[in-house]
Amino acid sequence: MSSRGRQRAGPSGDTRSLGTVGRIDGSRALAVVGLAALTWAYVSVLWRVTDVVGGSVRFAAAVAVALGLAVVVGRVVGVRVAVGVTALLVAAGFAGYLLTLPASQLQLLTPDRIINDTIALLTGLSILRLVGAGTWATAIVPAPVFLSWYLAVRRRYGLAAAAGGAALALVVLTGDADGAVTLVGVVGAALSGAASTAERHGTGLRQVDVVTVVVAAMIVAAATLSVVPGAATSPVLPDRDSPTAEASLVEADDSVEVVGSIRLSPSVRFRVESERASYWQTASYDRYTGDGWVRTGEASAYEGQLAGPPGETRALRQLVTAEDTISVLPAAWKPVEVSGDVATDASVTPQGNLRPGRSLRPGETYGVRSRVPTADPGDLRRAGTDYPERVTDAYLQLPGSTTDRVRELSAEVAGDAETPYDKAVAIERYLESEKQYSLSVPAPSGDVADTFLFEREAGYCTYYATTMVVMLRSQGVPARFATGYTPGEAVGDDERVVRGLDSHAWVEVYFPDVGWIRFDPTPSGPRETAETARLTEARQGGATDVDVAGTNGSETTPSIQGGNPGEIDVSEGVTPVGVNVSSNENPNTTGTEESRQGGGPGPGSGSDGGPSLPSLPSTRTLLVGVAALLGVTAGAYRTGTVERTAGLLAAQFQRRRDPDTDAVRAYRRLAVLLERRYRPRRSGETPRGYVESVATGMFGGDDVEQVVELYERAEYGHGVSAAEADEAVATVDRLVRSATPIRRRFR
């Protein structure tokens, strides 16, 4: 029996040709590869969540168990039972998640809240903002892994891709999947779907050109149409396209991404009437992701009096008037009461910050009453380390990207400090003295704290504050990242004007029986110099929104001596909370005016100011280019363009062998010309019939018929002589020259 006729039994006892079996096996391999890519995409996103909040081992175990269960169950039970197992996995995971929630959160978990949170997840709420995000990710991952791989074991690859695609769609909708991960998942789903179709129709991998075109189109479309904030490499020098400090901090809402170069906005935002200056806080963030900050939990409606700090406090009243449209409620820490129209729809974050339900219009006012801690350094040293569990759970978290060298340097800097307060002061002083202040920095590569400590000489407040929080947490000191505005410009004894350039980030450290106390590791001298220079530049440029009645630029964002203004006793001779030890004369912190304001060589200049060498395309651009090239090539192959082009090129010249071979080859070259000029040869049409139907009297005439006659003798008759073969080759050479314009020109 010939190889074409050999049969073999399939898994169900059916017999199929070896060719068919080979094609189906190839389709299955392609489906498994695609499904593996799809699974990796959504699992990697959920893994990152657990890596940020802890519990990666439990997560890995959950994935492994789900895969093992799918392999076992897939061979012994039907689809209905598998769907039931999937439902049980979902229910068990959700129940386990609920059991880990704090009692305070469980009380808020009403049916309406569950529905609202679900809708929020499907409309952009990051998983990282969920309370117990790591447990949630571990609870949710087994179901789609089990179902998709169960279906794969059952060889239902299309349904398997649909199950995995639903899981990927969830993490895409929450905004936790970046463009690269999404692309890998989509490509994997496309491969699985194509392989499923190929196996069902028995075409094997013959449709791989179609799959290649589709996948390439996806890659190019995703790269062309996707808009990911901060995805592009930030320029070294801030320009009008760089984000403002205010946009990256105060307006960041529920998450802060640490970007590269930023610029300062001199526009006036609001006025504050208060008997004491303060940092006007707008938000604080508890979860560090390695490249930014996330505020977990959902805000609740403001319903009147809020609790103050646990220790001794002093009341501080503020009256805030918007001078521009603002979407925040700045207030001295800690706000306990808000009044005015905004109070009716204001909300309170789990971290204790006020948020408006709408933007405030210019001229609109609101009142705030805050309770400011009055603890002095001695009180803070005596506070001890008996932290509430809710504080340690939320404010000692570090992601897996935190390196050993960060932990080791933090321990070295903290040295022999015996109290959390002394550790905080030591780390604050270290960052102030060892790092320079600059708004012109490249975007961090990798973990922000690691990059700033070991790969950057300079940065601005976001870098300083992030790094200090990470260093403190690595030493067991609860700390968080806070944002808002520095005091602003004084326009009277009890009134200050605050501009966009006053937006700032700082650190808050938790002390038992005291509460949150501010530290500010950013060098004050260089920061104030940069802000003053920007404001002066705007005034000289004729800007009209940088001043209001009473402002003159005589005092812009002065440093506050003490963690909370006027509350710290400095008689001990130690640096009080938040005091900056650096000054303008310190060569390690001042920097040049160009480094602060983005002067120096412009884009396209080398380090010496001369022309720079052209830069190579980024890796992402190269990969997209390769994908586009493969797609175009596959499309050309699918449409026959490659085959026709190759045939036309091959027809240009003929390598001589023996007479019969030469005569056959001459005819085939002639057929390429005829197909290009007229039409392809039809099925069942003889060579002579084809030539007579398209070329007689129009293209070559008798010469063409002579080439066909010699072909028939060489292929089916007694052969041709060398002279006759020479004549056939010469005839086709002449026809090729006449049909190819470039060869007619240069012959």
C-alpha cells in the first residue's frame, strides 16, 4: 500500500490518513500554544496584584491546583459537571475573600455595594484599589484557569479561548492589564480560535497565512491606536508637553504614577484664610506598586463630624476660596468637619481625606475644621511600636520589586536608631543631603525607590517621598505617601494664596496614640528657588492668572519649621519633624538653575551641545515593524502575489541543461508571461488549448505555437534536438524582453 493510502486509527477508533492526522496534530499544538499565551496574559496581571500586596505563594498554588484539576476532570466528566465545578470554585473563592475582610468592611458590604463595586470593576476600578486585593486575585483566578484548560483537554479550543478571553477582558476593563499583556492575550486567543477552525475542517496549518495576517493587523492596530499615559519615554528636559506637577499629584485621584520630567504651573488655584500656615493635604495613598501609588477602598459619604487623631490636638479653622475651578478639598491634616455647599455631596476616603462630589467654581468657598496633632519629638519617641493591626496590614506593604539593596541601605541609614521617630529623621536627612533636586529627570526604569537610590542623582518630591516611605516600611515603620499643596504665598497675617506650582508630595509616619505626622524629605531651598523662578518667569511673560489682589511674590512656599506648623518644640536641639536640613549653599542639593528649570542643550543636541547621533528605533517600534512585515508577506503569499512575483522573476532567465529539460522550461516561462498578460490556465485545459485560446495572433503567433509543440515532444514524445531547444529558449527570451519594460530599456 502506498503512503497516500495508509490509514491509522484515531483516539475514537476512526481511521484517517496520516496526512490528515498530521494536520490535526499541528492544529492542536497551535491551539495549546495560543491558550498558554492567553492564560499567561490574565494570570500575570493577577499575579502582579498578589506580588504587590503579598500572598504570591498562595496564588501560585491556586493556579497549579486549577490546572491539575482540569487535566484530571477533563478526562472523566462531561461539560455540565465541569461548569458546576467552575461555579463552586467561584463561590468558594468569593466566600474565602469575604472571610478575610475586616469587620468594618463587611458591615459596608450590602447588596447595593456589591453591585456598585462590580460595575466599578467593569468600568475602570483597578483591582489594586480593592481591600484585600491579593486575596481577591487568588480567589478569582482558579475558575477561568480550570474551565479554559478543561475545555482544552476536551479539544474544544474555541470555547477554551472564550473562557480565557473573558478573564482577560475583566483585567483589561479594570485597567490593570497594559498594552503588551493585552496584545499577547489577544494573539493567543486568535491562535486558539484559528487552530480550532483548522482542526474542525481538517485544514491543519494551511491557514497559517491567514492567522499571521490577522495577528499582525492586531499588533499594528494596537501599537497605532493605543494611548497609554506615560507609556512613551519621558524627555530628559521638561517642556510644554511634560505633565505638570499638579496633574501628576493632586489631580491623580485614586492612583499616582511616578513619571519623568515635569513642569510647574504658576496659576493661582485657591486662597486660604487660617491663623496658621500648613500643608494643605488632598489625598494619601497606602499601596505601593513599584512604579506608583494606589489608594485602596471606596470613599463613603460625609455625614458630619469625623474622628480626629488619637492624641492631643489643637483646632485649626480654614476658609478656602476657589480662584480657579478645582476638584479637590485641600485641608490641614486632620480634617474633622467641612461646611458650605460642598458638604452636602462630599465624601471621605478610607485614609481620612475629604473629596468633593463636584468641581468647585471660582469664587466658591467652604470651611474646614481640622484637629492638628501637638506632639513634640519627645512624645513621638515615647510613642512606641504598638501599632493597630489595620495600620500594619495597610502601611507596611511592599511589592516584590523591592530589592535587597534597598532594604540593606535603609538599615544602614537608620543605623542604631532606637525609635521609629529617630529612624524617620535619619532617613529624611539622608535623602535631603545625598540627592539633588531637579524637575528634569528621565522616567524611572524598574522600582522607583531602587532607581532613585542607586541610579539617579536627582529627582523631585514624588521621588523623595516614595523612597522615604519604602525605606521606612522596610524597617517596620508604617508610613504613607501624601499629596496636596505647600502653604503658598502669604498675603496677610492669616491669608495665603496657593498656586499650581505649590503642589507637592510628602511622607506621613504613623505613631501609636498620636496618629499621622508629616515628614518632608525634599530639600526646601532648591524647591523654593525653582518655584520662585517659575513664578517670576510667568510674571515677566505677562501671564494674567498668576496673581490676585495682594500678591507680589515676596514670599513663595516658605518651609514650615516642624511637622505641623507651630506645634513642635525645637528646644531639644534635634531636627523637628519635617525640617529640611539642606540649604541653598549645600553643593549637593542646589544644582544649577539650568538643571532646575530645564535649561541646557535642547532636544537633538549631544552632551557637548553639538549635534547628536541619530537614535535607533525603540525595541517596541522594531517589533511592530517586524510584525507588519510578516503580515504583509503572509498576505502576499495568501493572495498569490509571492508566487506570481517569484514566477515572473524566474522567467527572466533560463539556466541551460539538456535539450528536453530546456524545452520544457522554456514553455513554463512562456506560461508565466501568458498568465500575467491574459489569464491563468484553467483546470483540465491542455497546454496547446490554453496557448491557442489566449495567444494565437496576438502574442508571439507562430513562435508561441512552435514553443508548445517542442514542449509536447520533449514531455510526451521522443524528445527534441539541441538546435530545437536553442530555438525554443531564444524565442522565449525575446518574448520576455518585449514583455518586461525595464529589460526593453536596457537591452
